[in-house]
Amino acid sequence: MHFIVIAAFILHGLAHLSGFMASWTRNSSGFSDRPWVLSTGVTLHSGVGHIFGVLWLVAAICSVGAGIGLAAQQPWWPVLAIVQAAVSLIVFLLPWRESVIAAVQ
């Protein structure tokens, strides 16, 4: 069971890299550059979109770090897991339309 949780953290973190890559490269990673739900001026490649790309990267680093910390039985891994969960919710819910499309693909 321990191995499954570690693998889930690490794989989830790797999946978060798609949001970073879509925002900072020409690789769409399943995302489109349509306006977000909350604002018609915010797109994946706008300034706000780049900030969200960095947040996707933070979530990825925290998730992989939590998996590594759990594997190494470090006392700090739950902190990274909580930060990852909070950041993950933010980057998933605010650009809702894009997140749902990417999650389904």
C-alpha cells in the first residue's frame, strides 16, 4: 500500500507538468488557448496564464517531493502534500474549462 501512495504522488506530479508545458511552450498538452471561464482576456499564453503555468510547476514539484519524502520516511512530506493539494485545486478550478478538457483527454 505504501508503494501505491508513493507512485500516485510521483505520477500526479508528472501529470502536473502538462500545465506548465502548455503555458510556456508551443506544446498544447491537451490545452487550448481559448479564454478562461472567469475572464475573456485571460488565455493560456497571457501573463496570467504564465503565472498559472508556474503554479502548475509548483504543484508538480510539491507532489513529486511529497512522494520522495514519503519514500524516504521524512517528517516533512505531509506539508508538501498539503501545499500540492491546495495549489492543485487553484490551478484546476480557476481555468475550469481548460482543466476539465485536459483531465478527460
